Amino acid sequence: MGGMRNGMGGMRNRGGSAFVIRSGDTRLAVRCDAQETMRACVDAALTLFDRVQARATAAKPDASAPPAANQ
């Protein structure tokens, strides 16, 4: 896997878990501390990912709403 030799791109494996979460245009690469459980790391990453997605969704204009009239 060429550029993915050391885990996730240029990151070197220092004993912690690593993973990528992707949904639509949102992508989150995570490197966990070696002392942290995988479960705690995943839970924290998913909380952050949900917040990022919620902000991205709130920032997009509603495509089903009629355009504002110029007055």
C-alpha cells in the first residue's frame, strides 16, 4: 500500500490504535494513545465526528426551502 506503509500516511505506529471515519464529505483520521482503550478512543472520536457533521449540516442552506424573494 505505498503511502500507507506506516499506518495512516506519514503517521508512525507508536503502539496506539489508528483508524479513519468517513461519511459523505467528512473524514476524520484518528490516532489513539497507547495507554487509552480502543473503546474510549472510538467513543471520543465518534462524539467529535458527530459534532463536526452537525455543524456542517447546519451551515448548508436547505435545498428544499424556496429561494428568498428580492424586495
